[in-house]
Amino acid sequence: MNAPDWLTIDGNEAAASVAYRLSEVCAIYPITPASPMGELADAWSAERRRNLWGTVPQIVEMQSEAGAAGAVHGALQAGSLATTFTASQGLLLMIPNMYKIAGELTPAVLHVAARSLACQALSIFGDHSDVMATRQTGFAMLCAGSVQEAQDLALIAHAATLRGRIPVLHFFDGFRTSHEVAKIQGLDDDCLRALIADADVRAHRARALSPEHPVLRGSSQNPDVYFQGRERVNAAYAAFPGIVQQLMDRFAASTGRQYRLFDYLGAADAERVIIIMGSGAEAVHETVEYLNGQGEKVGLLRVRLYRPFDADALLAALPATVRRVAVLDRTKEPGSDGEPLYKDVVTALAQQQMQDGAKFAHMPRVIGGRYGLSSKEFTPGMIKAVFDELDKATPKNHFTIGIQDDVTHTSLAWDADYRTNAHDGFVQALFYGLGSDGTVSANKNSIKIIGESTELHAQGYFVYDSKKSGAVTVSHLRFGPRPIRSTYLIGDNEAAFIACHQPVFLQRYDMLRKAAKGAVFLLNSPELPERVWDSLPRSMQQQMLDKQIRFYCIDAYRVAQEAQMGSRINTIMQTCFFVISDVLPSDQAIAAIKAAVEKTYGGKGRRIVDFNFRAIDAALAALHQVPLPDKVTSDFERPATVAPGASEFVQRFTAELIAGNGDAIPVSLMPDDGTFPLGTAAFEKRNLALEIPVWDAELCTQCGKCPLVCPHGVIRSKLVPQTLLKNAPAGFKSHKVLGKDYPQDHVMMYQVAPEDCTGCGLCVDICPIRDKSNASHKALNMAPIEPLREQEKANWAFFLTLPEYNRREVKTTTIKGSMLLEPLFEFSGACVGCGETPYIKLASQLFGDRMLVANATGCSSIYGGNLPTTPWTTNAQGRGPAWNNSLFEDNAEFGLGMRIAVDKQTEYARELVCDLKGWIGEALAADLRGAEQTDEASIAAQRARVQQLRELLPGIDDPRARELEAVAENLIRKSVWIIGGDGWAYDIGYGGVDHVLASGRNVNILVLDTEVYSNTGGQTSKATPRGAVAKFSAGGKPTAKKDLAMLAMGYENVYVAHVAYAAKDMQTLRTFLDAEAHDGPSLIIAYSPCIAHGVDLSFNHRQQDLAVKSGHWPLFRYEPARAAAGKNPLHLDSAAPSIAYKDFISTETRFNMLWRSHPDVAEEFLARSQQDVNKRYHHYKQLADLPWEEEHGDEKPTKER
Amino acid sequence: MVDLTTDYLGLRLTNPLVPSASPLTRDFDTARRLEDAGAPALVMYSLFEESIEASEAAAARFFHEQAIGYGEADSFLPIPDGYLSELEDYLEQLTNLKQSLHIPIIASLNGISASGWVQYGKQVQEAGADALELNVYYVAANIDESAAEVESRYIELLYELKQHVSIPIAMKLTSQFSSVGHFVKSLEAAGANGVALFNRFYQPDINLETREVVPSLTLSSSYETLLRVHWTAVLFGQVNLSLAVTGGIHTVDDVLKALMAGADVTHLCSVLLKQGPEYLANLLSGLDAWLDEHDYASVRQLKGSVSRKHAIDPSAYERANYVKVMDSHRSSSGVWR
């Protein structure tokens, strides 16, 4: 059992380990949940790991999945062994090339971590929607259902494609398999060699395009022969299932693991059978064994090779006794009379029944159902319900299982408490942690320890929420003596061990719902052991008594601090788990934890290792078992999930999602078209900050910089008449407005939302005002939240009741003034100190009440639109940004479509106004049509006119009045914003960006440039600077950052700017105002520090400043309007580089780690980057200094001639 | 031919011009150029305790932030295989220098705390350092701490280190001790093999615009040699450990004065940073020429010849000298007093 070939890895690594060794070329592109496969391949290549033939594969990152597929196609045609990894929409982008690759009978394997498609919403989780959309391409489809299979079938896929020349799509379930950590038996190179025939590889090479033996492929065929050509491949498809089975048999001979095209499990005389593929089959396997053990006669038919579909093999695998079949599909085909696998099975059975000598006495009754979309839980209770349904006289067809469909009533009911005996003798453990506390990595490490040092089987699955700051993680770990097929979460009353790594969760989650009777509850709490019981909510105390919980506590933060580990508690809590759970002897476990620490940190810092060791040793002494009293003593309950005052929708829907009860949301509560209300983030009080800013009203000069830089929109300014503060809570702060721009009877306030603040401290950092006599005291200072929370909550609540200052009166060209505009983007779950969100917030302040947003997929679409809540919100009039995320690749086009639609409707409205001017009145019609709408006042005036028009229209008896009612709002100027990151704008969406810029239409493109694919974990984009280490550039990116601005300036009618708000806030503000005012395309490229830079984001502003001063990020504006006025359109807003480039990059880990690993290379990159910077500055300077008027003057006569 | 050899920390050196801890030794080629120019030994750039800590903290944070607990990103930055911590980097450079150069290498540790030093000391010894210079840079900002307590920090640290490290140890001192001579004696008793007089401080400076306190460092000037010469002269003959003058050595005259006061070696830093490694050869030939012109057979002959013990007027090294200097100061005529 403990042979060296046992591995504890996840599904992605399992598949990639084979794919890498059997490839020469991997064309990759990041997409969740497949990104780790490409990352691993890249990392292995960087460390010069060799493939099966002893050479290091070439890994190339492409600009999109379409590009990756094209590169794979080319590599294959040129005779290489090529692969790629993808999922979801990425796979869809590969479809055109998949037809080509298959059409040319080219051996290739695509490894897919199958994922939902973006329909009514994007989802990163697993189902078969993506792969099912490719079943017509001609690719064979081989499905793995577990981590073990993800590895094994990867090999079979590569071997089969080489032998049979049909390309193979090898897929497994996203997250459930791709991210499950499991103990599996590895495949060494000999296993690979046993299946891969060199002759097949050489045959592939011999078919390559080569000028030495040239051929033509990819011809254009006509009606005469195309059809025949399509049919010419039939023999290859007919032979392929046999080839796969042969290889499966040979694989069994070398490894002992036997797979079949269709694997039947269960009673030989089963009457009811479930047919299914993917990880769900594992849960069915577990349930079938249990049911048959109980005397039932049921079976499972697991589909491994889905295409080419070998109906005979399927039928042969089914017992002749079968009467009822349920076919489960993990996909939905709206409008179809059944999902793909169901229809295939029905067809197979029907065809068979139509033949002589049918296998079944009667055609079995087949029902189809959907399950598990977007990683929805699929449990034994649900499987039992399906078998039960099969037993009914008229079982429901086209059913769903796992949800409550109270609209079209497709769903089957199931017993949530139903359990198999699969976990007898198992340890099932749950860990609630914060994303940043390292709980997940410690748990992965624990699984490895147990997997590698015991004979136990191990499984780990990790559930994340959608936030980046303060993300909650729940780790589900199982250990036991038998293979684990439970492809579902640990259920209610099941966990023998529950650890709460963050005391704040006591207030948020019902963690003990999952606790089994007699379970251990381990709590990290600052309370003393004798007081910790009283810190628990009442219902939790009751649960503990009812379930006879064994209660342990530790003040892990204290232990961590004393060991100089800061807030890093993971190894401390890990130690406690091992000591309490007894999975391993304590000494052995602790030694293993220490060995893991040594392995991780050993080379990187002795002291980190020592601190960890100290923390591990101290954990034991600080761990206490707390005896349970005999009764409940607590006088408080967990607070309501959302703040009072929330709408009914928020109460019934959003609150349930926040509380983790989303699985119970019935279909009827879901919007039918993916539409949700705005402003919901305000109801989710996350209380993340340990310190919050405190305003010194007397010292403050009211510059407005603090609300500008706040990434979460939690510090706000307001200006109101003094008289409105009559009922202010005691301790509410305000100060007479400074300066002459505003009425002198008004007072200014800078107020923080204490429960929404993340404590990043950037507002204090930017504050320029210091006490004249005490330089350490600013006008804004961080202070511990605890004595302030209640006061500031009251202050914030009062602040919200105060009216906003009239937008028409605000001097928007100043920071102070613009910050009086209400942000319509607030409390996002972006990373603490995010460098992107201040730009979005600024746009929402300036234009939010008339803004349409097209948002590319990425960080901004996730913190902007991931349920349960959205930071996009409305003003008191109910107006606000209307937001949508189409895809990653098409965002510019998506936004352009919005613009065109608005423009068209505006034009139509104006035509109707003209037509109806007899009724409306000449003057109003003329004003409506001629309104300039260049500033807040003129826009407000137009709003008033439109309102006047709306009041008139109902009285006009003309069908055109009805038409105008529907489109009149378009007479008010709308502002279209196309927002996304550099991965979109520089890479996958660049073609669209380019086209939209060229269109000349009035759109505003905001590129939040973090210089990497931030959302998927920091992969290289074309915005990544030379010398930066990023995923896919482990040795430092060798090429310079693409100059997107320069490319855009080439169009001459595009407003282009580089901004960095913390380096020059006025320039940023000016840019946003001018870009929006420009009647044509605008491109704002915004420097956005990101955690992927390896910088503590409390230095966000410093990094922006260094980027500008070093010349890495020159500030400039290219204004076509200036050219029209005879001036040079390019204006440099930052001075010549004033510090060495090295002074900038030495502060960021993404650059300076290369000095630690490859100093020579780093020096060379630095020298070249310094040249780049100098050269670019001079180039820009020359352009900005060009004598525009004369040139323009010279040109004119030429044109006239 | 003048015999330029000298003994320092028990090492026989070909001459007394030893490049001190500076960025020059960070670069391998520069180190080789120093050797070629005649450097008899090298004190490596300092391994700063704060810097090790900062880089380890950065590494820890970096590892920490690899996982933010977010489903779409298992990690952020790839960690290259060849990633070395600051300490390992230092040890690797030390090993490389030892392997490629023929002269002794003195490692330099700079810091304040006792923790870690023993380990670092052992590691540099294992990496092949011929001696260790310990630069205990402690700012006695706590006004409740007495001078004796401050001194005992140094002594205890040295004592502790001597238990574990067998290579010679030189203590690099600041001039801010109330009784430098007594303190040096105590260090000798605790096992110090030498002292280097004196450290130059980064002085905190105030940025008038931001009102932030920022560190500043200016390169030394010859004038600064005098303080070192003074104390070397006082110590020579009263203690038996090696004496090094560091800080302000720019010219052959500076070197001569330090040697006459009793230094075994003089450390060069600013002058080499300004003039380049090859300038060491100039100083060396200047020293040789001076000794030759003045009929000195060896550096040993010169060493301590104008120490307090051997000075024409020993009181010139004492307070009387101070009065004389003050007395000699006259304002320019026309200045109202």
C-alpha cells in the first residue's frame, strides 16, 4: 500500500502529469478550473523536466483559447505531439479548430476540467455543459470520474488517439475532480511506455507537413465530393471504441486497474439501473453497493467513452434483467426533449429493440434527469430518490434532482438525511477558515501527511466563497481504510471533527449543523478556557449539549504572535487537529508537520521555519479541553445575516445565500433571466477591519483624497447645511466647509462605514495633513475598531440619512468636489487594498446615474457581479449603473452594441419628438433635440425636459406617442463604459478593443491594468512588464510590455490616457471627465497595483508613485480635441523618469525574486527595461513636443491643392 | 624592499590595506579586481540582521499570499526553484569568493539582537570565512538602560558566539561609549580577537516636505580618520587584540597616521567606492614609497610609533590637547564677539 507510487494530488495535477510527459507542445491559456494544468506544465518546463522521450516540452501561452487551439492544430500538422488544457467558454472557443483537427484525423488530446457555461450567469463550477457542446466536432470523448481516473484515462486518451487517429477530449468534473485532493496510485514512465507505441508516434510524424515530402491539406471542396469526404472517416470512428478498449485492457495488465467503455457495477440481475458519467458515478457506485447490501437489485452503468458512442458495448454491459433505466445528465439543453446522454441511451435501446434477437424481453422504460449543474451537490439521498422513482408505476421523465423546482415541477424529492455506510470507520472533518489564514494549504498538507504516512485513503475538497478580501473557506476532509467514492460534501450530523479557525464565524455560520453526535469542536478564540463557553451563541450552546460535543479551544492568534508568526495560525490549528483527532500518533504527526514546514520554507528562511516550529510546539500547551456545563447560559443569538431595512428579495434570497443556505432556494425565487437588484453589498456587513480610520475634523483641510483612494467606498464625504445636524448622534463629527466654493452655512463630514471597512489604511496613507506639532498625527488616523464600532455604526447610520449635495452645484473638477458625488459602487469584496476599484468607484461617482457598464470577465466582474451581493448600487432617485458581463473575449464589442443601441434609440426618440412637436410644442421639442448636455446642470435640465415630455405623452392620441414613451429616456445622455482588465484588453479581447476604437463611437474603455491575469492567479499577459515573474513566465517575462496606448493613438480620434490615481489624482480626475466628454472612443489605461505583484497593498500608493517616477508608468493624455484646436494632442503629465527603474522594481516581489533566483538574468532584464523606459520617455516627449500647428498649417494647402 | 606584511586577527596579511564591508564585495568581479589591486583580505559586505528579517518576512508574506482562499487562484506568483534567501545568498557568495580568491575573507554581520547570531556565525564559519567581523549596531534609545547594560549586551553576545564559533572575531564598534578603552578591554576578556574603530552611522534625517524621518549616509572624509587615530593611539600597547581603523581612510597619509597610532590594518570603503577598486594599488605603492623614502624596513616598525605610549607628547591624546585646540581658535577679525 505504501509503495512509492502512491501520490496525494488533485485531479488537475493527475491529468497534467500524464499530458506533460506525453507532449512536446502545450499551448495554454488560463481558465478556471483548468488553469492549474497549464501552470503545472509551464512550471515543469521551466524546471527542465523532461517528457517520456527525454526532451523538455515547449509551453506557449496564447492570447485566447481560440489561439491555443490554433497553435495546437499547427503543431500537430507540423508533426508534434501537442495538447492543451481548458474548460467552459474556453472550450467553446476551440470548437472551430476541433472540427479541423478531427476532420484531418489528427491524434491530439484536449484535457478539460468540465465547467458550466455562462448563460443566465457565469459559473466557474463543474458540469458537462461545455463538453456536451463539442460532441458534434468529431472528437472522441473520454470521461474520468475521479482523481485516479483523471490520471489513468489521460494516458489511455493519449495512447488511443495515436493509435486510432481520432482526437480525444479527455474530461473530468471541474472542481469536484480537478480540485479534489486524493490519494491515488501514480503512473511511472514505464506504465506510459507500456501503452504508447513508438510506431504510432512515428506514423504521426510521417503524416506531418514537410517540404521534404509536401502535400496539401485543408483544401476547399465542392458539392461534388465534400459529402463523400465526410463519410470517408467512418471506418476510423467505427474502429475507435475497440482500440480504446484494447488499450484499457493493456492498461489493466500493467497496472491492475481495469476500465471499460461502459463499466457496469451492481447486481447481475438488477432491474433498475442508473446510467451516468463523471464524478457523480462515484457517488452512485457507493450508493449501489450500499443498496445491494441491503438486499436491493440495482446497478450503475458508468459511461467512460461517450464518443464515438458504442451502443453495442453499452447494451452488452447492461444486465438483461433491466426493466427501468434512469439516465442522468450533468447538463441542460433548454428546449430539447431530453439531454444528450439520455437520448443516446434511448436511441441505443430502441435501435436494439427494433432488431431481431433483442436483448430485453421488453424495451426498458428509460427516464432522463438532470443533476449536479454547476457543482450542485449530488448525494446518496438523491441517488436513492432516483432509484425510488424508477420503482414507481409512472416514473417522472425529464426530472431534476438536487433542487426544488416549484415552477415547472421537474424535481424529485429526496431524503437529505439518507446516508450510506461508506464512512463507517472514517474520520470526516470540517475546517472553517479565512482565505488568508492558510487553512486550505494546511489541510492539503494534512492530507498529504496522512496519505503518505499511513495506509488510509484520503480525500480533501475545498469550498470557497466568492470574496477576495475576507473570503471564507470550508475544507472537507475524509480519511478512512477504504477507497473514497463520496464525491459530495460532508453532510449534516456527519462530521466527527469541526474546527473554527476564526472566532468571528461564531456570529455568522451554523457550523455545528454538520457535527455528528460526540464530535469534536475546536475553536480558535481569544477567550480564556473558562470564559469561552459564554462567548458562544445560545443556539450553538444548545447544539453542543444536544450532540454531546467534545469542546476544545486555543487562542491561536496569541500563540502565533508569541511565535512571531503574525496572524498565521494554520500550522497551530493543524497541530491541534492531529493531536485531538488521533488519526496519527501525535509525535509522528508533529514530526510530519515540521517536515512539511521545513520543505516549504527551509530554503527560503531559517527563521520562518523556527517560528513555525515554535508555534507548533506552543500549540500543544495552549490547547484546552473545555468541559461542557449542563445547561445553556448564553443570552445572545447569532445576529441576522443582513442588516435590517433590506428589501424582501434581499431577506428571502440574498440573506439565505450569505448564510450558506443557497442550496435550499427554490426555482421560483430565481429571476428567469439572470436579473438582480443593485445595492445588495450594503446589506452584507462583513466586519473585517481590526482598525478603522478616525477623522480629526479640526486638522482636516477637506482635500477629498481619502474617499478617492478608498478601494471599498467606505469613507465618504458629504456637505449639508449645519441645521440638518440637529439630531446627529453625540460624537458625530463635522466641520464648517473650508474654502469659498460652497455655501458657508454648510458643514463637511468625512465618515467611515465601520462594518464595511477592511482596515487597509490607504485613506490614512494618502492623507497629506499632519499636525504642525506632532508629525505622527494626521487628519486621519487608524485606531482599533473595538471601542469605536458602536459609535461609528450610529454615526454611519445618521450619515446615510443626510441628503446628497446637489450634483449641479458640485465643482467636479476638484477632488474635493468630485468626492461629494455619491459613489454608486460600494463595499466590494475585492482584495484588501485593491488598486482597481478606486477607478470604478470614481467613474460611478461622476457618471453612475447615467452609466451603462459592459464588464469583461475577470476580477472586476467577480467583485462586481458575483452573487450573493453586488457593490453596484443606486442613488436616492433609483438611478445607477446598469451592468452586465457578457464574456471575457467580447467585452468591447458588447459595450459597442450598447452604444449603438442607445444611439439608435436616441435618434428614433429625436425623430419622434420632431414628428410630435405639434403636440409637444415647438419650443420644448427644439430644446429636447438641441440640448447640449455637457455638464451636470445641462443634463439635469434635460432630465426635467424629458420628465415634462413624459407628462405630456399620455395625453397625446397618436401611436407615435406610445413609441416615444418607450424610448424617451434615451434623450438623456447615457455614458457607456467598457471595463475590464489587461488580460481582456491586451490579449483575448484586443481584436475587439481595436475594432471598437476604430469604430469612432462614443464609448469609454477603462482598462484596469494589473499587468497580469489577476483573477485566475497572476498569469502573464501582454501587459506584463519585462523581467516580471508571473505564471507562464517563471523565469521572468523576456519581452517588453505592449504599449496599448501607442497603438490606440494611431487612430488619432481616440482619447487615450495613462493614469495612476495615487501618483497624480487630479490628472486621473481630469482624464475621466475629459474622456467621458470626448464624443468618440476613449481609452483610459489605469495602473492598478495587485496582490499578484508581491507587494503588501498597504504600499499601493507608494508603488503607483514609484511606477510613475521611474518611468514605468508615464502619465499622459492624448486628446483629439486639442488636435482639432490646432494643438499637439499629446500632453505628458509626468516628468522625465526621476528615479532609477531599479528603485521601482526592487520594491516588488514579482521583479526582485528573480535577483534571488537568477541574478544575471535579472540584471540583464533590468538593463533592458531601463533602456525601454528611457526610450519610451524620449519617444513620447518628442511626440508631445512636435510643433503641431505648423505641421497642420503645412498640410492644409496640400489638401486644398 | 619594504616589508608591508601585518598580522590581523591572527591572519598574516601581505599589507594593511583591507577593503571593508561595502557593496564592492557583492559583485564577484569587483572582488577579484580588489584582489588584483593588492587587497590582502576582504571584509565582505554586511549581512544585516534587519535585512535578513525583512527578506524572510517578505518571503513569508509572499508564501502566505500565494493562497488567498479563492477558488479561481490556487496561488499567485510562481516560486522559482533557485530562490535563495538573503542569508543563503550571502553564504553562497562567501563560498564563491573563498573558492576563487586566494586572500582571506572576513564575513561581516551587522545587527542588534543575540538571537540568530550564533546560527549565522556558525553558518559563515562553515561556508569558509577566515574571520568574522561583528558589527553590533545598537542605538541606546531607551533612556532607562544604563551604559553598563548596553555594554553587557555586546559582551554577552560575543561570549555566546565564542562558544560556538572558532574563527577569530573582530568587534566593530561605535565611538559612542563613555569609556572606549575599558570597553575594549572587556571585549578582549570576553574573547574578541580584534576591534575595528569605528563604525559610521546612517543618520536619520528629516525630510522637510513630508516630515518623514529618512535614513541618510554620506561617504566619509579623511577628517573622520582623526577620531579613529586618536583611540587607536590610546589603545595601542594597552590591549593585546588586533586593532583596525575603519572610516575615513582616503589617502596614504591617513593610512600612515593610523599605522603610527597602532592599527594593524586600515579599512577602505568610501575611497574605493569613489575611485574604483584599482585605486587600492595606488595607495599601496604610495605607502611603500613613503616607507621607503623614510627608511622604514617594515610596517611593523611603523606600527604604534606615535601611539599614546610612544608619542612625543602623550598628553596630546588627552584632555590637555582639547584646551590647546580651543585656545588656538580665533575668529576672523571684524567679527563681533
